[in-house]
Amino acid sequence: EAGVVQSPRYKIIEKKQPVAFWCNPISGHNTLYWYRQNLGQGPELLIRYENEEAVDDSQLPKDRFSAERLKGVDSTLKIQPAELGDSAVYLCASSLLGHIRNTIYFGEGSWLTVV
Amino acid sequence: EDQVTQSPEALRLQEGESSSLNCSYTVSGLRGLFWYRQDPGKGPEFLFTLYSAGEEKEKERLKATLTKKESFLHITAPKPEDSATYLCAVQASSNTGKLIFGQGTTLQVKP
């Protein structure tokens, strides 16, 4: 079974430029997450979707970040414009909410460097 | 406020030297405690979930245990391939869709 797929894996952009990350969750998983992980820290939740609905976006910096999940499957996270402090790993994850275990599985991450 | 603290931040072991990693947590009703392994340049890889105090889970050289305030990840006779960052996270009963992570423990096992 394929895991969570993310692209691109690495991105280097200049500040003030836009960037977008794409995620394809595990087949059948109804919940999708975007986490951000700074160097030497644990991941922090940016946004959580249940199907197509964003049910927790309290930590998403809405002035420059946006996300969407079309048809309740794939998702895109966008940053516009990027700032130096946005350099981090952006992790997508998915789970089957409602399942007794509700294990959250992560993708390999999209590594962003803003110069 | 829900919080997770891991110690030590970094741990160096000789191959075969057993040790434990600590994860202390405060959460308003624990739904589950998760351990992940993260290799450099990779995403977190799921290891275990523990749901109640007294529960234990094992996988190869790793054993995770849980009390009401903390979890331990015991590593028995580690090998160099066990070198990685180990992340602990909690899921609160009030918000089962969210994991709150600690900062991780980076383990290096030397041959």
C-alpha cells in the first residue's frame, strides 16, 4: 500500500516568492494534516481536514498561508509571499478518523529553504 | 495547556549499551501516546501507540511503556542502525485529530 506522497521534496526560493506543496494521502484516509517542523523541533500542526472541511486551522498564518483539499483527497499548501522564517520541513500526514486506532502516518516532507 | 517534554535532547551510546528515552506529558485526558522514529531527511515513521497506564509495546530492540505522567522508550542492545531522532507525541481526548509533539531525542549509536 502506498504511503503519503508529497512533492516537491526540496525547494529553494527567494524571499517574497510564492511556493506550493502538494500531498496525496493514503487511499481511504478521510483526515489530512499539514504540519511544519523547524530544525531541531517536533512537528506542529498547521491545518487539519476532515474530508473537504478544514476543521482546525487555528495555527495557520492566514495572512500568507493558504490550503485546500479538493474532492476530499489531494491537498495543496501555499505560501505567498515566503519569508526567511518559513524555512522548514512541511509534512503532510493522513489518518482514518473514526477508526479505533486513528494512527497518523506521515509523508517524507517538503524541505523549504527561503534565501 | 497540553505539553510534551522529551529528555535527553541527545544521547550517544556504544553498540550494545542499553538505555532509555523519556517523554513527560501533561494533557487534559490522554487519548493516546505515540512514538515515531525520524531519520535525517525523512518524515516521521510510526512505531507505537500506547493508550493506558501500564501498557507496553515491543518491536525488535525497542520497548515502549506508559505511566500516567510519562512514557519510556527502552532500547536494548542497540545497533548503529537504531541511530535516529525519536519523537513522542500525545493525542488528547478532547481533540483526537491533533498530535502534540515533543522536541525529540537524537540517538547516536557508535559501533
